Amino acid sequence: MAIETSTTNTSTINDFGDFHEQLTAVLPRLRIYALSLTRNRDSADDLVHDAVVKALAGRQSFQPGTNLAAWLFRIQRNEFISGLRRLRPTVPVDSAVAESLSHPPHQDSGLVMREFLTAFSKLAQTQREALLLAVVEGLPYEVIAAHTGVSVGTVKSRISRARDRLEHLLIDGDALPWPADDSTEGDEARDDASPAATV
């Protein structure tokens, strides 16, 4: 009986250590996702902090062997939505002036964000990375090229194709076929032939 308890304690300690290592590895992705939600670096840092605190507090609810990144993204998204709800304007109902005030509905913005995130998740990973670094981080093409280890033409091509794909998904849905291949071969040639690859 004592041996089983010792084994259980050791495996719990190891699981907790693995959890911390995996959480640390996901932090850069959490920050990029937070930036895409908040569009503000300080707010994004606060959102990542809140999500990590919630994840650590709710560590026992995570099932080992499942996707930790997805679990953390869900926590962060829920924290973002909760923050929006806390910031929602309120109007006192007992004031005559308040009765004349109204606020536009907020449901549409939530639906738009959900549709965007669904469409964004369907992009190739290299396209998502290039688009986030260019649009969210505001990095120049040369820096993105050095960071990703590809040419500037490839970066421009990936961003252009990502934007085209997003537009297609958001306007037409996913009914029409779309090339899933995101190989870098020929990116430079396509970019030279197309002036559309600009931010």
C-alpha cells in the first residue's frame, strides 16, 4: 500500500512538471492569439496572464493526454469574452435621460469574430504565421523572412494567399474547393507575377 502511494505521488509530481513545461511552450502562441483578440499589446499581455492564472488554478480539471493548447486557448477565449461582458456599458433604468439612450447590439461582433476565427483556423500554418506577424505584430517583410527562414517573396506570397483565402472563406464559405498546398516552391515566381501581395 505504501509503495502504491509513493508511485502515485511521484507520477503526480511528474505530471505537474510536464504540465508546466507544456504550458511554457504554448505561451508564445497564447500571446499571438491574445493579440488577435485584443489588438493591443498591453491588453494581450493581461489576457495571457489571466488565462495562465486560470489554467494553473484549474490544473486538476485538465486531463493528461488531451490537447493542452486547445484547453488553454478555450480558457483564454472565455477570459476575453468575460472581459468584454465586464466592459459592457450599463445605463441606470431609473433615470429619464437614461431611457432615451440606447446601445447597438453586441451579438454581431461576437458572430463575426467566431466566423473569422473559424476561417483563420483553416489557413495553412505558414500562412497564419506570416499573416499574424505582418498584421498583428506589424513586422516588416524582411524581418518575417529572416524569422521564418524563407525569402521576402515567399512571405509576400503567403500573406497574399492567406488574405485571399480568408476573403473566400468569409464571403463564400467553404463550399468551393481551394488548394490546400502551401509549399514554398514557386512562391517567389507567383509573387513577382502578382502585385496583390502587399500589406
